[in-house]
Amino acid sequence: MTTVITGSFKKTLVQAEYAETQLTSPTTTPPRSVVGYTKAVVSFKVTNINTSVTLRVELSNVGGTSDSDWDNADPLNQDILITQNGTKVFVFDGCAKYVRTRFVSESGGTDALINTIIRLST
């Protein structure tokens, strides 16, 4: 692990990064292997939102193409509701072999743009 310590803050440097294709309608990003990494940081940047968008981070041990191969990364199985433009960041400790993101739905229009970055570190 490469770590930088500044004052009382501890930062782990990114060892792999995936800037996913911009999502403009409900779909998923490609599965990304997280084998060998212990942390995944997923950031969603939402622009052009009308009312709200619902997003989800999904984890899998098989990385298959069927939705039944994937589970919601949220321990309470809750999706992420975003109601204003901006960036949301989520951190996960190693608990699966693959990660992907899902643009679940959009309310109030069809203009939202979702940019996702997945950063991995050990």
C-alpha cells in the first residue's frame, strides 16, 4: 500500500482507475475486476438533473451478464437517490471480485448525465 500522511490525514494513493463511459439513460457500466485490491472508491458526477436520479453500486463474485449475478453494494440494499447536480463518493472495502455501477432510473425528465469513476487501491 502506498500511503501519504499529511498532518492528521491519511491518504491512500490510487493504483488503478476506470473512467467509465458517460451514462445518459438507465443501464450499467462494464464489470471491473477488483481482485487484488482491498478498497474501491466510486464517484458519481451528476449533471443536467431535472428532478432526481437513482443510482446503485453493484458487487459480484462471478461478474456475469445476468442481473441475478449482482448484488447492491449497500448493506441495507438501498439505492442512491440524487436530487441535485454534484458529485457523490462511496468507499467500499474488499468484499467481492467485481464492481459495476447502475443508472437505475430518472424522474422529471431525460436530461441527466452520469459520469462514473472507479478507483482501486490496496
